[in-house]
Amino acid sequence: MKVSVVICTYTMDRYDVSTEAVESALAQTYDPIEIVLVIDGNPEVYERAVEDFGDYENIVIFDNEENQGISYSRTRGAELASGEIVAFIDDDGVAEEDWISSLVDVYEETDAIAVGGDVRPNWQGKRPEFFPEEFYWLVGCVEPGFADDGEEVRNTYGSNISYRRAAFLEVGGYDPNTGRKGDKHLQAHEAPVGIRLMKEFGQGMVYTENAVVHHTLFEYRGEFGWLVSRSFWQGYSKRVMDLLYPDAPDAKGDYLKWLVTDRVPRRLNGLAQSPSTAAVKQLVAIGVFTLTVGLGYLYAMVTPDLVEKANS
């Protein structure tokens, strides 16, 4: 089966990084494969991409007429694609060379309608001492306990996610009201697709740990203030998703239970046996991030006009 890899980018500031994503897709061991590079309304980036990749027969390059956001761009990429499978990787992701072959193995061995894989952090610099691995999802990476290999989930993270293209387009692709668009960023834009696929086809997404993408984490993503802000808007976005899809299954309660009953006690026990400053900082960060997610959720509850605006 042919696979189309969709990569979306929008600014020269990220061009060098996005080039790494494209090159990692070109280096895949799997064949046949095509790459659909969608530029989000930036002629300068488009011209540079054509200069660098225009001679490749298996690369399609398209520029939106104006900035439309990541969700619109990804859906447009799927529409331009010709593969039976459409796979998405962020422009700051770097795939291991067997990424696509590992995804395809699941499609060929099961009746999966969607498959996603592992996203591992690639810190640009040293990982912050205070950052707890339980919150890797804040930076788009897979946290411990996310899922077992072969387990069906609603969705994986956006830098390592794929669908049967026909099914993806049948349910409308990504909601253009979600995801990054300029300064607006309603998060969790993969969730609505997963919800609609489950409703339409009765199937979720299969997680495979063998398909690996490394997510480039710029230094600002390790700043405590940025992570607190990210936590707040994650909570806000979760509330919006609850309003848009009130009957959809969600794992918020399971995650919180796992955090409070398993991870925190385990960390406290480890701290008692081997005290360290880093361990204390990470416990404090868990408390701060959890509280801030909750505050974001509550903020969305008491500001329905903002929720309406976010979905307009």
C-alpha cells in the first residue's frame, strides 16, 4: 500500500528544522511513499522548498493562499495525497527510518483504521531538572503508561499519527477551529478525528511502540513559565472538547487516578529512600501543572463566550 507523509510548516524560522522532517521521510526504508509538504500561506518558505525539493518526483509541494492553520493544512495535505494511508509528522519531528514500515505492519496485520506510534523527546539542550516524565504530553511526547503496544486508543500524538486516507476524509479530517493558527491555539486537535472515527466506524487508533518519531524540543519548551501556560491552555482545550463532544469517551479521570494513586506515591517512596533536589522539584512541578490544567478547565467553564469564540 502506498503511504503519503504530510508535513506542514509556515515560517522561515522553522525552515531548517522542517527540512530535517522532510529528509527523515525521504530516508524511510518503506516503498512506495510520497511526501506532501504543505506551506501555510508563506511564499518565501514555498519558494525555498521548491528550490530544495522541487526536483523530487515523490514530493508534492503546496502553498495555501493565506495562513489557515495546522488543522486546515493537514486536511489539505490529505486531499492532495494519493496514498491509501496518510501519515502525519510535525515539522519539528524526525522519524526513524523504519517509522512508516512499522505503521504499515499494523495495517497489514490487522483491520486497523488508524495507527499511531511513539513520540520521544529530543531536548535541544539539557532536559530541565524539574520536568517530570509524567507530563511529557505537555510537549507532545508519549508519557509512561500511555498505552500498551497494540492497544486501541482514541488518538496518539500529532507528530506520529496515521489514518486510512479515505476514512480520514470521510469524517471531515481535522477541525480547522482547532490547532495552531497564528496566535490562536486550541489544543488537542487530534481528538475530534478520533472521536468521529469511533462514532462512524466503531474503531479507535492502534498504538504501536515500534514506530518512533523524535520530537525536537526547543529550549523555550523547557521554561517553567511556558509549561505552566501550556498546562492552562491544555485544561481550557479539554473543556472545549467536552462541550463539542459531550458523549465522547475521555481518559482524564483515568490519567488523574494513575497520577495520584500510582506515580505520586511511587515518587514519594523514592524520595524517602533517596532524597534529591531534582525529585522534590519534579513533585512540585506535578502539583503545579495538575492544578494549572484544572484552572484552565474551570476558566473555560465560566467564560462560555470565549469558548464560543474559540469555536467560531
